[in-house]
Amino acid sequence: MKSALATFTVILLAAAGAAGATGVGADDKPLITFTPYGGGAFFHEDFGLEDKAIFGGRLGWQLLRHWRVEGNYGYAKPVRTVDDADVDLNEYGLDLMYEFLPGHRLNPYALGGWAQFDYAAHAPGPKQHLNGWEWAVGLNWRLAGDNANNRSLRFELRDVMSELSERFANDGDMTHNWIATVGLQLGFGKSSRDSDGDGVRDRDDACPDTPRGAVIDASGCPLDSDGDGVYDGLDKCPDTPKHLKVDAEGCPIPVTATAVELLDTGRISTSQIEFKISSAELEKRDTAVLDEIAQTLADWPALRIEIGGHTDSSGSEAFNQKLSEQRAQSVLDYLLVKQPGMDRGRFTVKGYGEGTPIADNGTVEGRAANRRVEFTVLNTEELRKNIETRKLLER
């Protein structure tokens, strides 16, 4: 038992050290809690004590936002069942607590640690020291109007698992002794911790979840000088013109060749989208071109697009007309899967069959060029003017 207690003490010390390593400085004033409580102690039958009222107090030190180390003392004066002798019972505990919703009015918690019963009867016989692990669950209910979170009602159910000595009937087995309490938790001191590490203490920080490395104002909120959505300090291109789109690092996004074609001509035409022979099923072994087109169309959500399918003159005219329609639909289906955020209503599909060739169907090369898909802007007024020399994607 002594080795287990030593192990738990080491764990608590390590937790305290971790708190210091994560931003609790030497000049910080930790938040102290004191909780006087009362309740009932319900002893295991092998303990040989009647259930009795218990009173005591708990003293806690806030390590981190969710974590607290706490000492506990309780006193009860039960009667020993074998001879009706009065008993002085002192309970001591050392626990590590986790609070699930710190700062909320209702804040459930759980704790675990080490506890000891000192047992002394008002009759001849040796004093007993019984100890073991303990755990508890509870709820802090902040009192109405106490925005500083300095006073709350605390409800708790604790299981003290004491190992009895050989003089008890169970011959050294572990017992479960339940303690149900209600107390008034009082907070003292103001924590000067800085949870997000931005240099502004939590109690003064209007933006408590600022990403590390971001430049902040006096209230702890991040700055974005160029208005591109990436905070100063994290922005690798801090002077981006306001009309340009940026990547996750705040730098302008270069326009792809596909985007240049769309913006300069109002159309993307490609014969590099492959289908299975005489089928509308896409060949999935190489979709790089179609993937790039999908991204370009996603970057310009205001544009309404017609997807037109075209074939060569192989096969009947009726077959080619139907095949071109089906292929245009297959392309749209793929785009919407690749970019699920795109609006289906932006797109129309149309099959042109073999009727609009751009090359000689009498050659292999010409037929390959004619088997194409074209993406045409229908609302050309949305295209910006004077974009010939622009090499960056605009917002």
C-alpha cells in the first residue's frame, strides 16, 4: 500500500510539473478552492460500523483549466456494531480532479486518488489505519448571479476502497465505503493563466482560442491586416491585395491553365476526358484534367455552365446524339462528386452528337479531337473585364 501511495504522489507531482511547463508562470496566482461539506458515510458491513453523518472540508489548487489537485478531510463519529463503542473516524484523501465544463453554471467532474481511514474506538484496542484507492463523481452548480464563479453548490458521491486489516472479518479484502456529500465550494484568488498563449490573461482575453503565433490586439483578438482571412503572424504573404484569393498560408493562388482558358474565353474545351469505347462510362485511370476543371468551376460559383458532349462520326447519327448526351451527364455527375459543395442548379447538360466537328473525321487524329467535352459560360456578364494579364486568382 505504501508503494501505491508513493506512485500516486509521483503522478500528482508530475501533473503539477506539466502545468508549469504549459504556461503557468512563477508569478501566477493559482485559483484556490475550499469546500466545507456535510453528508452521510455508508460503510461496508465488514467494517463493523453503523452508517453515520460525516463532515469535513476539501482544499483544491487549479493546475490547468480542466485539472485540479485536491486534498480532503472528513470526520465521522459512528458506533461500532459489536460493542456499541463510539468511534472517532478521520478520513484523508489526495485526488486529481477533471472538470468537464469549467466556466459553465453546471460543471460535472470526476476524480480519483488515494484515501485513508484512521479508526479509533473509545475502548481498549489498537488504532487502525486503513487505506486504498478512491474515486468520485460530482457536480458543481454555480450560484445564481455569481458570474465570477467563486461560489457553487457541490454534490458528490465518493467510493473509498479501503483494505481492511486481518483483525476484521474479511481478512484483508478490499471494501467499498460510500460517502455522499453536499458542500459550498468557495473560490479565492484570480488566475492569471494564458490558455491560448497569446500574452493576454484568460480573464482579460476576448478571444480565448487564438491560434498560437497570431498577432493580437490589446483584448487578445487576432489581427488580419490585409483582410484575406489569415491572421497576421501566420500570414506568409501579409500584404496580399484585397481582390485576390489566398491559400491556407495567406498567399495568392496562381491561376491554372484551365482557369485562364475559362476566364479569357468563357469556355473550356478538352478531348482529354476519356470514356470507355461506345460508352458513357468514364475511364477512371487518369482524371487529372477533369479534377482540375472541377476545382476551377468550384472557384467560380457565380458562373452558370453548360456541359456539352461531342462525338466523332463513327456510328449512326442517332447513336452519337444519345451517347453525347449521356457522356455530358456522366461528366456532371463526376464533378458533383468531386466537388460536393457545388450547386447542381448551376449546370445544364447538352449533347451535340457528331454535328459540330472541329477537325477532320477522316483521320484518327481528327476523330480524337472531335470526341470532346466543352464547358461553356452561359452568363458571360459575370466574367471580369481586362483579365488578359492577370496571373492570380481573384476573390
